[in-house]
Amino acid sequence: MSVITKFAKLIYQKIVPRKVRKSIWKIITVFQDYVDNMYIHNYRKKIPFLEKQLKNKDEIQVVFFAMNISMWKYDGLYRLMQKHPRFNPIVLIAPDMALSPSERIIETNNMSCYFKNKDYAYIEAYNSQNDTWFDVKKNINPDLLFYTQPNSYCITQEYFFKNFPDKLFCYVPYGFSVIENNWTYNLLFHNLLWKFFSPTIYDKGNAQKYSRIKAANVIVTGYPMADLYLNVDRQVADVWKVQDKSIKRIIWAPHHSVYPDGLLHFSNFLEIYNLMYNIAQKYNNKIQVAFKPHPMLKKVLYNHSGWGKLRTDVYYDMWKTLPNGQLVEGDYVDLFLSSDAMIHECASFTVEYLYTLHPVMFFSKENHEKNLSTFGCEAYNVHYKCSGVKDIENFIENVVLKNNDPLMKQRKCFFDKYLLPPNGKLASQNMLDEILRYTKPI
């Protein structure tokens, strides 16, 4: 927000009484809902025509927007399309617009290395020299667009879904939704999607409850990221600094929601950042700790009055240089699979880590369950709970080191009941099969 905007907002709040502001906001909201509903109605009327166009294509151009490595969940689907004669998939590296230009360069370089090593076809969309973006319409003219984030402020306006009124676009949530809310299912974006690929039947139920189109576009496929966990033929890389497996491997994954007045307030990072480092040092001959912060935590700390860039970078570097510690900011599947346990406070990891069946502890605030959906509560209840150093040390000493794991059976029941994808197939195959219904047979 610019200085002028902030000043104008301050003057508005001083001059206009609170009751009047509420009335104005209510009118704006009603009007915006009307505009959005008309937009949804007009766009969805086009979908049968767009599907017919897709059916006539010999080769379907597919663009995947990649914003950062941690949120990339389309690996399995990309691979299937890459092998299929009907599709021409390409990844467009479009770093988060919340980043500064210099940070976008770093993020672009990280993603380029990642996709190059995987032998992907990719394009670096951001040109840092002249601050411009690759013209997708002109150079690719895609038929299908896959997004990794539903929030318009995260992606450059050139790639905003409203700029593709004659295209079909799809979405897979980058994490599990364990909080029952409206904004996970009922943004304008969700209601315009051609295919909203849902990890679980619970997500579809919530979409039916909250979305304006009553989940007409939701297909339950399973969670595509889980393909990497469930594929028994996949070789797991050992990404841990200490290769001696007798030294137990624990992940610490703090959330970014450090502000108590934010939409979410899961994070205990500001209270425990020293505690977790000290515990890693205390048990240095028995455990190693991977510091796996939420991708947004660094940005939040950079802007925090008590932290800033220098202090944040120093703290992150402390984990890099700790003999039995490491910093992990990118891909984490192999980290999860080769770990022994995790301590975290991240909503989506409440479910995702359960694919490993390893013991997991949630560092929770009081009454955490009140924020959760029924599904979220069931996942949370197979976690060990933590409120301080004694709980953490008990978890390390008894559950991790001595393998005294009374919640193992409950985690396995949750896994069998909820996490296996439908149709006896991996999630990515379910997604491809759904798309193939609208294409020419080979």
C-alpha cells in the first residue's frame, strides 16, 4: 500500500463515521457479489463451447504456472501429459508478486534449477532486465491453464485468470484444507474453474456447502502430491546432513501466521525459535533437526518490526551451519519420507505428513480445535500435542528415541480411511483420466 493510499484511508476513517463506513461497505459488498455472479454466469455459459473446441484438438497446449517449489504439486500430472501424444505441457515460472524484483530473480533461479534437473520444458516468465513478463497468449496460446494459488495478488496481472476468458483453467489446492471456511472454496476463482481437483470427499462436501455453483466443477481425485509418497517404485533420496541413521531425524516446520490479529494465528515461532535451536543443540548426539519454515515466514519476518531482513537471515543461516541441523526451503517430499518424526504447526501438514505414517507432534495454541473442520480435527487427533519444552523433550526421548508410539495404530486407520485416492489409481492418473474425457481418442 502506497503512502498516498494509506493517508487517504486514514482521512476516510477520520471523516466518515463508523456506522456510515459499515453501510458503504455493505453496499459495495452487495454490488461486488452481483458483478461476480454475473461474471460467473457468463463465463460458465461458454464452457460447453470450450469443451467442444478441446475435443477437436489434435494437440492440447497446457501451461502450468509455478510460483515456488514448495507449492508445486503437479509433478505426476506433468509427467503423464509429457508422455501422452495428445498433450504438450510446459511450466511457466512466474514467481510470487509479493516478492521484490531481486527476490523474484532468486526464486526464478531456484525454480529453473529444480525444473531443469527434472528435465521439464519450462520458461522463465519474468524478465528482470526490463521488468516484463512472457506473453503467454501470443507465444503459446494455451488450451488449459493450471494454477497453484487462488489469490489474484500472488500472480502478475498478465497471468490473472480474468485475462483468459476463452480458456479452460484448473486447480489443485497446494495443501489440505483442515479449516472449514468460505474463502477456500468460494472465491471468484473457485467458481470459474473448469476443473477443481479435490483431494478428498470432505473438500467436495465443503465446496457444495460454500461455493456459489455448489461444487459443480469439483472432481475428487486424491491429492496429487501424495503420488510421490504412494509410488512404491520411486527412489527416495537421502537429503539429511548427517547420514548416520542412528541419529534420529526430526523436522521442525513453523507456520508464518505470527500476528495475533491475522486471519490465522497458528504460529508459535516468535515464542519458540530459540527453544527449538537449543533443543537441537542439547540432543546433538542423538537427533538432527531440519528447519522447514513455511515459504511465507521469511517474508513475514523481513517485515516484522522486531526482526527485519538481517536478523531473519542470520537466524536461517544458524540452522544451515548447525552440525546436526539444516535449512530446507524447497522440495520436501524426500525429506518427509526419510525422516523419523516431525514437530509443526502448519495446517496442510496436519494431513500431508500422515502419508509417511511417522510420529508427528503439533505445537498448538489453546483451543486449536475450534478452528478446524471435522476432517481437520480427525487429523489433529492422531498427533501428539505440545505446549512447551517438556512436551517436546518427552516426544523426543520416548516416542522418537525409544519408539514408544501409542498413536501409530490411529494414524494407520486415518491413512486407510482418508488418504488413499479413489479408483485404485494415483491422483494424477485420476486427473488425467478426467481431462481425457474431453479429448479425441487416440
